[in-house]
Amino acid sequence: MVSPVSHKTAFFLGKGGVGKTTLSASFALTLARSGQKVLVASLDPAHNLGDALGSALKNEPLTVEPNLDAMEIDLETWINTYLEESRSQLKSTYSYNVTLNLDSLFKILKYSPGTEEYAVLWAIEDIHCRLSPLYDIVVLDTPPTALSLRFLSMPTISGLWVKELSKLRETILEKRSTLVRLNPESPVKESCLDKDDDKVYGKLSTIRQRLSMLEHLFQKESFINVIVNPDELSVTEALRIKDELDRLEIPISTICLNKKGVLNNEWHIHQSLAAIPMFSFDFESSGIRTRDQLIQLGTQHLVDTFLDKRSIPA
């Protein structure tokens, strides 16, 4: 029997202000009211999901209404978790080196490039591994484009880096073994010689597995929605997203044209995006203040496409 495509996770990407939070909340709410058990989570440091759903959200799921739980990722907590995990691993691996000043090192690392991206990535891993099995569908409201593209690219880029480090570690272990064969009394004999017992190689293998799982999640198991408004800036941003996701082999599932009608002049989607299924949502001049108004945005056709895509044989 052919198994269906396992699109269980839906991402909403796009330029800041295009309506990612509104559409992801409406999408999740529509799914929940159709009988699916849904978790919607905000990855954006500037959270608005709680405002959209009328609930004060935290770093763990809160039931908003039947079938719908929501949460807002506390990025500072995940940065500290990532740094503490790294500190513990270094202390364990290099416990013999009493001169290593880890506290000073990690004060610097907290503000180093990449820390925020890894924190978001491990938060997604936690949602995928710990929380996703409790739900039918997970919906992720993402940060603006720059941070989103960086965390989406992390599994692929870091995977290549870790792969090369693993090869280097294998070479080191092989040279140690050679030295011991040539000189059984060599001090190197006290070091680890077998990669199956080597803590460093084992840790690199674990990281590779984690990154590979996330790369597969993004490439094969996610329903990627890119949000645009009928303006040049948001479409230019969408083109940049498409170019980067193409390089990462992450397919875009839909383009969502939000705030349709906000401009009076005639408007057309860019030809590079025209082949992707597009869904339009009207501009609500009076704003959206209730969950019923979120439902009235009309994301049911987007939901139907998502559910249909899940049932396509792999």
C-alpha cells in the first residue's frame, strides 16, 4: 500500500507586515473547527499570535478552544538552553582541560552570529519531536524573511560543516591508531582510538542525525506558504524566498495574496511565482478583532488544498 505524503507541518513565510500571523491563525482555527487537532506556534520574537487569537500565550501550548492549542516561543529561553547544552557538552568532552574558561566563552557566544538561528532551529526540533505527535497538524508563524531563511538553511549548511568535521575526526583517530601500532608505548595509547568509543565523533554523529531530520522536515514534510501583498516590496521579498528555497530544495506549496484590493491600480503576480498555486484574501479595512472574523477571512480553500495534498500518495 502506498503511504500518503506526510505534510503535517505548515509554515507561513513572508516579509514583515504582510499578514503571516493573521493567515496562520485563521488557517489553524479553520482546521481546528473542521475537527483536526491543531497546534499553532509563533516563532517570531515580536509575537502577535496571542493578540490575533485573543489569548495570553506562553512558551508551552495553551488550549485556546476545542482542538486548538497555541504557543509563542520564548527565544531567549531557547538561546539559553542552546548555550547551556553546548557548555555541558564542552565540559564533558574537555574535562581534562582546566584552563578552558567556559563562562567567558559563552558570554561572547550568546551574542555571536548564528546563535539566534540555532535557538529557533532547536525550538522547531522540540515542537516536531515532543509536541507534534500529540496533534494532527502543526502550524508555524515565522519571523520576517531574513531570520526565517537563515534557520531554514541551517540544517543543510551546518550538515555539510559537521560532515567535514566528522571526516577530520576520523583522520585524527586513524593517525592515533597508526602511532600506537608503530610505538605501543606512545602516550597516544591513552587517548580514544576507535570512533565508536570517541565522544567527539559520537557527538558529531548525533548532530548530523538531528540536522538531517530537520532538513527532511523542511524539504519533504512541510507545506510552505509564502505571503505577499499587492505591492512590489513584498513580491521582491517572495522572489528572494523562492530563490533561496530552490537552492535548499524546499518546495513552495502556495502563494497567499493577502490584503487584495488595498491598491486601486491593476496588479499581477510576478511570472516567476505564477506557476505556484495562489490564494487571495481581501483587505479588511475595519481590522480583525475576533476569532469569528479570522474564520471569515476565508482560508477554507487553503485548508482544503493542504488536506488534499496530504492524501496524495508518495
